[in-house]
Amino acid sequence: EQRVRQQREQRRLGVEIREDEATGYVLTFDDVTELLTAQRQAAWADVARRIAHEIKNPLTPIQLSAERIQRRFGRVITEGREIFDQCTQTIVRQVDDIRQMVDEFSSFARMPKAQPEQDDLADTTRQAAFLMRVGHPSVEIVESGTEASLPARFDRRLVSQALTNVIKNACEAIAATDHQGPARVDVALSLRPDGVAVIDIMDTGKGLPPETLGRLYEAFFSTKAEGMGIGLNLCRSIIESHAGRIEAQNLYNADEIVGCRFSFWIPVHAVLPTEKPSEVSP
């Protein structure tokens, strides 16, 4: 098996060498990238499903027990009451955190299936940027190309989830940056002549280690110490379920990495028969 890079994406090739009496040696190359990815995806989905099942079962009894202890003994404990409250609240809070983690495992195991409907891709992009702007007031989030409507057939909930995940990652990348440059994320929507909508999310963060670009979408691989490695994998599945693709690359100033760009490529399907063709163009 050999690895090659094509259009900034790492591909895996299976190489077979056989001897031919007439021509000497014959080399056959097969692109096995998608096959290996599908095999790993299925294996990790099974692992995630089992983990989620085993962890989720005891969570509710643990939380209910902590809350019952808090109600039953909270009124009678006088010595060390502050520590008692702190410990029981910590148990309840940590159970909620674990439940959220289990929900992420379950989402990965299910792999969301897109249910496209006629909607406005520009408004979806604008709303995702707005929500992240509220959640990250220290980062300037600027969208462009969303002023006019862009009708398309897509699953608004899933595309919003993918956009929110990547914009959130961009804001976190800026927070982890040491330089004193601008804290800014640009969200740009454009429509190519071939009918493909492109959403670019560009940040001024620390960028991505070049050696990790080929592994970004692998299940449970993360460039963040606290990351679970599920988010980008789900994003890729969401965009591919819309017959699109996702691409990541570092942004450079000379030889220095000055940020990162994630691009969503989503084909814009024909409008419904009841709509006017002129409404397709933004």
C-alpha cells in the first residue's frame, strides 16, 4: 500500500506487481482510499455504539441517587454542608457531561442521513454565523455572500450542524493562538458557474499541523488535546450525504501559517417545479 496526495488530499493506493512473460513486470494500482475509510468507519461505529450503550445504562441511577442524597440529607447536615453540596453538585454536573459525550458517540454510530428539502442556503449560513457570534463575542465573525437568497435542496439541520462545528473549531483555534493578530473568522458563501455552492470558513488561528491534514476526518483523531475526534468526521459525512465534499488547507503569509480554511462544496439542485428559474441565482 502506498500513499499519494491529490489536490491536497491524501489517497491510499493498493499496488500489485506481477510478472508477465511478454512485457516483463506489470504494476496495477487501485485506489483503496474509500474502501479503507468505509471499513474503519464501520468498525469505529460499532465500537461507539457499544461504548454508548454500556456507559449510558448507569448514568440515570447515579444522577438520581446524588439528587436524592442531596434532598434527603441536605437539610440535616450542618458540619461540612458546603463540601457536601459541592460534592453532590459535582456528581450531577459530571453525569451531564458524560451524557453529552455519550450522545456524541451515539450520533457518530448512527451517522445522520440527510433529508433534503427546498430551503435557503444563504439564510442557513447567516444563522449559523449569527449563533456563533453570540457564543464567541471576543471573535469577529463576518459573513459575506449571504445578502441574497440561494435556494437549494438540502437538510438544513445537518448543514447547520456542520457549519456550527467548523465555525466553533475556528473560534477555538484563534483562542489557542499566541500571536497578537486579529481574532476574526470569515464565512463566505459563493455560487460557482457549475452550480456548486461553496462555503469558506477562514480563521486567523494557528492553522493545522501539515502532517495531520490527511487524517482530519478519521474517527477519534483530533488535533486538540481535549477533542474526541468525532466532529469533523460527522461534518464530512453530512456534506458527502449532500453529494458534496469538504476540504481543509492552511493559509500562509510567505512560509508562516496564519490561519486555516475549511471549504464546503455543495451542489445546488434544481428548484422545485412551482418555483421560478430566476430565483436560483443570488
